[in-house]
Amino acid sequence: MSLAARRLLPGLYGGLLCSLLCGLVCGCGESPAKSQRPTASSGKKSRSVSQPPAADTSTAADAAESTSPAPRDTSPVHADLTPQPVYRPSDTRPRHDAEKLESLGIHRHESRRLILYTDIDDEQARPIPGLVDQAYDAMVKYFGPLPPDREQSEFQITGYIMADKQPFVETGLLPEDLPGFAHGRHSGAEFWMNDQKADYYRRHLALHEATHCFMTIVPNPMGAQIWYMEGMAELFGTHTMDAEGRGTFRVFPASKQPFAGLGRIRMVNDAVQKDQLLVLEDVLDLRSVNFVRDVTYAWSWALCVFLDQHPRYRDRFRTVTRTVSRQRADGDFIRLFENDWSDLQDEWLLYVKNLCHGYDIEQAAIDFHQGEPISKPDGTATASIAADRGWQSARVQVQQGERYQIVATGQFSLAQEPKPWISEPQGVSIRYCDGQPLGQLRGMVREPPSKDRWPPRGRTVLDDFVVGRERTFTAPVTGTLYLRVNEFWNELRDNAGQVAVTVRKVKG
């Protein structure tokens, strides 16, 4: 599908979600909405594509050329203020001959929200429809309910998971004119996907495509932000499932093994190591052509999960469904965060640089505070740095080229089980994090927030240094001093205690 065909759906209407429409991407694309397709029993057919109604091209000049003017109506004019109902499209999914398909090795599994046709093993297929039902409930809770259709029917989609594509082609289940895809593709209330080796990733991809079906069910001619569409599909696809089949969605992967085949964190890590880190504006500027690489899905997911879980940004982010539908550009999204846009950019850099399984977005959240020059007569300032948080402002402004001494004291714990693991600001050398002792006090100087929407890419928040018990340093720039205890970003929550810090300007 062309970029012009990628569309965002309207905002919430009377509390009802009006969905979003995304465009063609390699691996997860959308095809144009279609009319009723032939049933599987009718053999190999191409899919017909419905056309939008022709635009009304009449103009005021055309009206002026009418043969005779209509008499003037002098009766009072009363605007019809009655809200017009909003409907989702009627269900035009094809109906298939289940018995014939069964004889060809294509099995049908059905739940309230999904009819699944697949040639994979029944044990692998059976959990998927019920999981999609639960994901639908989670999406309704998150986005709001879909509008009804005119027939007042239940919303349901049809999915096709294919280990061998040939039988699906021969029966018409895989339309001839459906563009090719590496992993999956959706169109209206249907999706198609290739089978996956890992059970987790098979479910993940089915949920990803089901999310697209939910979000794009109501077409609208407005533009879409593809990073959001793909990131949200990845967000709802990232799930856990217990032994009873109960799913939890929008989770942050705590470790690698339960999310076999996903690899989103590894992809971001590899990009950062190769100096291919995407700053915030790079992600917002992603286009359909960028999604020929799996790493692009990783960046979109990373931004959506960060904004969705961050205590300062999440409430605003969850209004994006209403906001991004108004314009093709990112202006409305940016305006949501304009008061702390520079903070968001810097915090994004720190997050993706340190991204890991179990990254604790909430504990790592930064309370940004501008520092003030040291003004006490003795030339000192003090701060308390919590061991269970990420970077924290010392509320001290240092001046470029001036020398400062930082002295840190106190004890704090880095774990509680099996017993408290006590450390001091120099750290404990029996375990290392990022090549430095665990618990070691570290510092960085943050430049003042940029007045430009897109600040320089070389931000000093990425340039941290060792403090330990004591450090004298020359300020590389004028800015606010930030400090933190060296700790794994997925192990902050079980720390306790503080470091007492004194900052002194060194004379001479």
C-alpha cells in the first residue's frame, strides 16, 4: 500500500474508540479494505478491492450556471444538532467450508473474537483464539469500545496461520493479489501470517495482527503515524500467558527465555553498540519504507512501552489515539509534550542506551530540576541521592571550566535477599555493572534544556563519570549536576538508603 493510503482513524466519538489505519510494511502490512471474498470452496480466486466513492467535484461556479434560481426560502433555519451515530463496517468476511478445509489439513478454531484457520498442530493453535479474546478486552479497556455495526453483530476477526502456504493459495484463503509479507499482514477484519518456530512468537505475531485489525476497523482519510501503529501492535503483542491460558498484555520482557523469538531489546542494544542509536525525532520520522527491517519494529515498541509505562508521560501518551488522528504530521503529538520536550528527549537517550530485560521504567524515571549556582558563604551545596532510583538532580549548577569537588558518605543496601547487601559510595567490587563496581556513585552534567525542538544529537547526559567517595573535576559544560548509584536498571527496586553528597567549588 502506498504512503498516501496509510490512514489514521478518527478520535474517540462519545467515548467510543475510532481506530487508526496504518500502511504497507514488510513483515506486517495492511492491504486495502475489500468487499466479500469468495469462499474457500470456490477455488483459487483473486481478492476484489472496494473503491472509495467518487469525490463531489461540483463548485460554486457550477451552481451559478443552473437554468433558474430557486426561490428564496425565508422560513426560519434550524440546525439539526442531533448527534449522528458512528458505525464500524459491516462484517463481510468470507465464510469457508470447514469440512472441505479439514480434509485438506486446514483446521478451524473459533472463539468469540477470532476464527482461526491453520495447518499447524492443534496443541499449538488451540490457545490463540482465547488469547485474542482476552487481548480484545484489554484493548477495549485501553482504547475504549469499538462502535457497533449496523447489524449489531459481535466484533470478530478471521486469521490464517500458515505452515505451508500452498493449500491456502489453492483454496483461496490466501488471495492472489495480497501483497507478499515476511511475517504477517492484515486487511480489515482478516489477517494472514506465516507460522513461527517459537510458540511465544507465534502468539505474539497473532496478537500483533489482531491489534491492527482492532485499531484499523473504522476507515478514515486522515494520516497515520506508523511508529505508533506498529509500536502499539508490538506493545499489545508482548504478553505473558499462565498455565491456565490467562494472558497479560503490554508487559515489559523481564528475561529473554519466556519471550523466545522476540528479540526487540537485543535489536536496540545491537544498534546502540553499532552507533546507530535513533534519537526521538528519528523514531517519530519513521516511514513505511523503513519497516523492511525488524529493528524498526523494535524502536517503535521501545518508544511506545517507554511512554506507556513512564509515570510522567503515560497519561498524556494514552490520549494519542485522539490526537494523532487530526494531522498527518507529528505536530499534535509534540504539543502533548512541549512543556518538557527536551526532558523527554534526554530521558529517551538514557533509556535506550541502557535498555535491558526488566528495565524498570518507573524507578528509573528522572525528576528533572534545574540547578542553581552555589551561593552559600562556605562555597558548598548538599544533596541526598536515593539508592533505588536512576539519575537524580543534585540541584547544583556547575559552570563550564570551573573545578568542583564532590564528597559522598553513607551506607545503603543494594539487595534485601537473602540479607541486605551493604555498600558505600565507592561501591562493592565483588560484582560489577557496566565495568564499574556495583553501588559506586556516578555523575554527569546535563546541559540546560534546548530551546530548539530538535537539539544537537551529542547530548552530555550520555557522558557520565566516576565519583565514588570523592572526585574533583572540571565542568565540561555549564549545566546541572546529576548523580546516581551504579546499579543494574532492572534491579533498582530492592535497593534502600541514600548517599549524602557535598559539592564544593574549588578556588584557584
